Amino acid sequence: MTTEPRSRRTDVDKALLGSATYRSLGEQQLSPSEERFEKGRRTVGLFLAPVVTIAFLVLPLGMEPQQQTLAGVLLGVIILWISEAVPIPIGGLLGVAVIVFLGVAPADDVLGAFGSSTIFTFIGAFILAQAMLKHGLAKRFAFRILALPRVGQSTTGVIVAFGAITALLSAFVSNTATVAMLLPTALGILGVIAKLMQDRGMVAEDFDPLRVRVGAAIMLMLAYGASVGGLLTPVGSPPNLIGRVSSKRPPENGFRLRSGSPWLHRSVC
């Protein structure tokens, strides 16, 4: 008499938090072929950027000298950004230095934008996000909200609460940083739910926790919550601050962006 082989019980933690599903930046490693590609891409970009810039400067394109010089420098910087021949911030600052060196504009006009309050607002938001990421404030905040009465008693309450938490944090921190901080928490919540379903016999022993419907709902709420929260305040997303700076100029299209409660009202409505 033959017996059917018993299905192997799924290790939920390994399936959700294993290297094939979620890896931090420090754990990511490139394969030899990827390393060769990255090295070739950086080498090509390092030589192509100055060649394209110089060629654009000497070609008779019928443009104003300053316009042609600026366009050539911009193309060179874009190549550096795409190829990552140098770190992206260094590529941007290198373009600024070349613009001043070639006399496209005075140094005061070129460098004056770096003293804008918008730049320091960005810096403050990045520092806040890094501090929250280091000390786990987002995770503590999420667990405290999920521990409230009637929130953790149903999957619907967990999903809605998690979306609200994401939107609230994303209103003051960049969308990408919010998702990076809350993704481990989302995987942890999914792991708890998957284990409960497994222990109660609601799924097969060898089920895939990544295919649980509640997991897709949590991940979608994480993405949509961050997108909506980024619109609630001017510091929620970089385009908001850029639009706020642009709105300080005389309005040509008949509208002007303002911060404060009107901004929040327009975002919610």
C-alpha cells in the first residue's frame, strides 16, 4: 500500500524575508556579468560625456553662443547621470562648475540658487527621514496604530490603517523613504497573517505567502498611501516644492499654488 508524499510545510519567514524576496542595499551583490556591464557603462560614459560636449560646442548649429554652450554641458551631464561614470551628485555639481568656467552666466547667478530656502527644506526632510529610518520610528508608529482597538481585529482594518499610516508619514517625508521604512513592517504584518492562516488550516501546507490576497492589498496600500500622502504638504514630495517656488513668479496661467490649509484642501478633494 502506497501513501501519498506529505507536502512540505512552507517556512513563511524564509519565503517573505529571504534573499530572493527582500534584500537591503548592503546585502545586494552584482553577478560577474553585471559587474562587467556596469564597468563598461561607466567607462563609456566617462569618455563619451566630454566628447559629446566638445563636439556640441564646435558644431555650427546656428544657436546663440551661450545657448549652445549650455546645451552642450547639459548633454554631457545627462550622459554622466545615465552612465553613472561619477556619482550623480558630483555629475550635477560638475555641470554647474563647467557653466561658470565657460562663462555661460556669472557665478552669482549660477550659485545663487543653492541658497534657496527650498534646498534647505529638502536637506531638512532628508535628515528627518534618515533619523526615522535609523531609530525605527516609522515601525514603532505603525505598530502603535495597529495595536489600537478594532484596528487589528480584521484584515480590512489592518489594510486601511496601514494605508493611513503610510499617507501620514509620506506627508512629511519623501515617498521613496516612506516606502523603504515601512516595507519591512508590511512584510512582517503579512508574515503574521500568513502564519495564522497556515496554523488554522485555511491554506495548504506548501502555500506561497507571496500570493495571499491580503499581501497584495497591503503592498498596494503602501504604494497608493505614499503617493497620496506626498500631495498633502509641500514637503511631501520634491515636485511640490518646485511648484511652490514656481508659483512665486507672476502667474501666467491664472493660478497660484499656496501652502497651508488651502494646499491640504486641494490635495484631499
